[in-house]
Amino acid sequence: MDFRIFKPQGVLRDHVQGIWSLSVPPDRVGEEKKLLFSDAGSGIMFNLAGEVCFGNHCHPEGVMIMPNSKEAQYVILPPGTVQAGIRFHPGMGYSVLGKRFDHPVSIADEPEQLSFLAPLQQQLLHCLGHQARIATMYRWMTHHLETDDSAPHAITEIVKAVQPHSRHQPIPVSPRQIERHFQKWMGMTPKYYQRILRVKQSLELIQRSPDIPLADVAAEQGFADQAHMTREFSHIAKITPKQYSLLVKKKKQVQGR
């Protein structure tokens, strides 16, 4: 699988985690299967060639809105797959798309709400290569934000304010209001969002340092103990810390050959 991602700065930085493009060679033997970890974000997926399965949902060619990610799920990519997409920061999908989606939705299912994405899909179908697709989505997203006054700065501030070890200034919003905002924008509680972040940060730490003792990871990331971390991983990441550490070590060994 050939995967490229661009992480924008400037005007898109607070809205978009990444703009990406991938392809699976048509002559590949068998399907590509990957575990996608939860990040609490949502996104727009342009399925340009091939039927792709996320978890229990299979999607034909077209445009799909992917809901806020609450748990890890497997993606299955057949040979010849071509995809591209925009991944939003938590809460920002609501801002850009005008509503929260709780399950994958095709633009054909909501033509009045999502028809504005169809022209971008057509542009992407005529792009040759990753860089062209990423540049096309970047220009579209920049233009969309410049002409869209519905992207409240408050989403960024409120979401960042509840992150563990946040250094943001206190915001004039009550805990009850924050709870309502999170349910409206993301379909989850602030506490569950913090659980996702804790697991995500732990995965990143193990990725960087696969030989680190797991008890140290648990202590550094604020879990009650290693058993608590394992339970959280099993629920949110669908893999245990030990299993993930072994996978990372194996991958690094293969790359080092």
C-alpha cells in the first residue's frame, strides 16, 4: 500500500488533522488489512476505485462521511483501491459539515446536506497521483473555510481545554455546557474523549520506544495501573499494550534488515 499524508498549517491547522491519499497496487496478491486506531476525529473519504470495508460497513465508489472515531476498527482494502480524504480534528467535522454523523453516510443518502462535495469528487477522479489529489483537497478546504462563517473558534478552544495536561486558559463555559457541546459536536462525553486521548498517547509512546516497560507507560499516561491500561487498550484500541509493543518491535526488525 502506498500512503501519503499532508498535515496542514496556517488557516487549516485547527480544523484539519491531515489530508491524505492512498493506493493499493492492482497486481497485489490478496487484500490489505489495517487496524485504524481511534482519534475521536471524523472525516470525508473519497473512494475513487474499489469497494472498501471499514469494520462492518463496506463502501462502494463515492463520497462517504466517516463519523467520530470512538474505537479502533479494521479497514480492508482490495487490490486496485484508490482513496483520498480529509481528516478533521475532534469536533471540527460538525463545524465544516453542519451536523454530526453517527455512522458512515454516503452523499447519496443526504443530497441536500452533502451535495457540495460532489464537484470535489469529480475533480479527484481526474487527478493523477497522490500529490495532485492532496493539492486539490487542500485548495478546496482552504476556499471552503474562507467562505464559511459557521466554523466557530469556540470548538477548538473547548476541545483543547479538556485535554489532559492542557495549558490553555480557563474558558467561560460550565462543565454542563461543555458536556452538551461534546454530545452535540462529537456524540461522546468529555471523559470518554479523554480516555481516547490517553490510549492514543500511549500508543504513540510505545511506537517511539517499544522497549519501554509497560508499567512505566501506564504510570506516565495516568492509568491507575498496568491492568487498567490493558483494559482501556482492549476496549478502545482493540489490541493490548503487549500485543502492540510486539508488533512495533517486529516491524522495526523487518525495516532494519
